[in-house]
Amino acid sequence: MLPKADATWTLNEAAHLLNRAGFGGSPAEIKAFHAKGREKAVDLLLASKDEPDAFPIPKWATREQAVADMQARIKQRREIMKSTRDMTPEQAENARREAFKMVQQENRQRGLEGQGWWFRRMTKTQAPLREKMTLFWHDHFATSIQKVKQPVLMVMQNELFRNQAIGSFKDLTQAILLDSAMMLYLDTESSKKGKPNENFAREVMELFTLGEGNYTEEDVRQAARAFTGYQLNRMSGNVVHNRRQWDGTPKTIFGKTGEYDGKDVINLIFDKPGVATFIARKIWEYFVYDNPAPAAIEALGKTLRDANYQMEPLLREIFLSNEFYSEAAIRSQIKSPIQFTIQLLKELEIDVPPTGFPIKAQQELGQVLFMPPNVAGWDWGQAWINTNTLLTRYNLAGFLTKGAEDESMMGGDRVKLKGMGRTPKNVGRGWQGPDYEKIAPRELRKNPEELVDSLIFRFFQGPLPDKARGSFIEYATSKKGVVFTNKETAELCHLMLSTPYYQLC
């Protein structure tokens, strides 16, 4: 077990926990979180759930509506086939294309709605760790709407991740075998007796549970035979195992032989001790820092195995450990685009973001919800930052802090990504900026040093180098004049947010 943090519990440590196990918060939220004490704060994170009706999924994403929509589309296709019998081949093809185009447009619009629903949930949730873990699982079991094409299946998968966010990793892996979106993404549905598809068999070992070097190519080939026969019922949305399309002959996997199906293979995988250290390392690097000590990962792997792969004890041990609050951990991670955007909104206390801002920010910064680049998920850490994305971060922060007068800071043309709609028109039009009377009360503005220190805690949750702090104080002093207006406050905030320090959490 990892050495636990000592009895001291600072405000900066509370902010660090809220940043890493969630998406940050305002100074008032950080102070309320700190008042609970370290252990109760961790308990709260692990126990919190949103009320069932707090974030209702889009109507089209309910199972009942999804089945009704599928039945309607099947009926529509039949009617088109019937109505085109007396048409010329060219007329019939045009009619089919027009119907397909309408379905595509509807799916693109629903995809944007689904993204907006999840983004709002992450921003407003009372269960930030559950949402942070939902994002982790979305990256770990990466599935993209660009191939799946059906937004309803992406939302259903998202709900699966949320429901099992801190539950059993083994149960979640079993569930992902039967997940409709994953089946379409990795072509499991086309895997049949005599023609097994190796995609899922390979990725479940290499990317989901074991890592390279812990299985053989023969293990993959044999497992692919076990993963045959799984089919998606388009009328009900359920996944069934068609025994007639399943290869029920004996397979030898990891040196063991049996008439295995897909569930059996996953059980065999989880019999291997390396699964626990594989996922423990990935969780550690997601929440703490890269390249952890092998001894720490072995200890966490034991915790996970002893808990029968339940994630809660693992997360509790990490968040209560001394190393989680070490100098190596605090403000050492580059914020992902989602983290950057949501934390920025929270720190500026923007309750409702400008129209179109969330999806515009995701597209320009390179992390679009429901659209990881490939089955390995996003590249994290330094991969988030290059010359273009750093400038874009500064511009997005400028737009939020200064309002529509700097609308040009949103930059770029409307973006269209395969499988999704275009960025909304008039992004941010009419945006007036945050409530600076709340963020920087007039009385505080009378003393530039106190104003800067207040904003440093708001944006950085810890001390900055003297040179950086001094430059902010100098800027604030030079802008003070007779009255320190909201315009000058916005400029000061933008200056602070346009620094390398703000890219870290």
C-alpha cells in the first residue's frame, strides 16, 4: 500500500485534488471542498452521483426512441424501394441518395447535440470524479462516431462508462464486448465462424487489458475465433450471441484449452496478474504523473487484485497517498483541451458558455468528444501543445475574458468533421465576458498586489515565481489609473491566462 499523506491539508492541496479528480472549481468551491478535510473530500468524490433527472439524455438517445427510429428507417427504405420501381436507374439512385442525405444530416445534428449534452454535464456535474472517469474510459475503450455513425450508440456507451465509472474494470470489459458502438467500431459484428475478425481480440489484449509483450499472435488468432457470432439486432438495439455463427471448437489461449466464447476469453485475460498493473499504471498516469516508480505500480496492482478489480479502492489509495500531493505531482500535467476549457469556464464562473464555444474549442484544440483519433485514443501530455494550439489557447482565453469585442480571437473558419456537423454559425456573438464585479470586486482593485494575488489563487491555485507575479503586479499598477475598470481587469486576466503556467494543472 502506498504511504499516506500526513495530517496537514492545505488549500492548495484541496485545489490540486479538485483539479485532477475533476475539472477544478471557483475559489469559493475550493474553500468549501477544503473545509471537509482530506479523507472526507476523497469520500465525497468517490460517493457522489448526479440525480437521475439532473441531465436527461436527449430524447432520441433513449432506447425506446432509438428502436422506433430504426423501425421507421427500415420502413422508409422499403417505401423507397417500392416507389422507385418505375423510375429510371438514375432517378432511383437520386431518390436513394436524397433519403440517405437526410439521415446523415439528422445524425450530424444529433452528434452535436450529444457532444453538447456531455460537455454541459462535465461542466455542471455534482459528481466530477465520475465524469472524469467517464472521460478516461472513453479514451481507454476509444470509439469514434466517425465510424459508428449512430449518435444514439455513442450516448448509450457513454452512459455505460458513467454507470460503471468506479466499479469493476472486469465487468466493464465484459460489457464492452457486448457494446453496440464498440462492435461497429472494431467490426466484431462481421466476425463469423470460419471468417474471424481479429480486431477486437487484438485490441482487448494490447490496448485494453495487458499491453504489448504479454500475449502471442497465436493467442490473438485463437481468441478471434472465440469472439465470433456476436451480432447487433438493429430492431431492438440488443447484442445477441448467435451460436450458429460462433466457432465452438476448442481453442488454446494462454496455454489453456477449451470451447471458449468471448466472455470466457475475457475471464482468461483477467486471470493474468499483469492486467492489474497495466490498468493501475494507466490510471496513475491519468491522475498523477508519467513514469511512476515500479514499486508504486506493483502496490496499486495488488490493491486492485485484492479488490477483485473494483476501481474505488485503487482511486482512494491514490488520492490519499503522499505522492499524489508531492512536488512532482502538483501542477505537473499539461491540461487536456477538455480540462483546459471546462476549468477555464469554472474559474471565470461562467455558468452558460458563449453559443458554440465548447465545440469550437474542442475542434481547434484537438480533443473532440466522441471522436478520439483511433482505437488507441488521444495522445496526452506534451502532445496537446504545439505552436498553433498554444496560440489558440491564448486566443480562446482572450475571447472568454474580453467578450465579443475580440470575437476575432475565436479564429479560423467554420470546421466540418466527418460524421459531425459544422461548427455553429456566429460562435459567441453577443458575448459580454464574465462578471468581473464578482471575480474582482471594486474594493479589491484598489490594491494591485492584493488583486493579483487573488487572481493567482483563482487561476493557478498556488504560488508563481516571483518574476511572474511581479510582472502581473507591474501591469496592474500601470493600468490602475483613477478607476480600475472591467476592461483593465479583463486585460489582466487575459495576460495571466496567456502564460505557460496556466497550461498546467
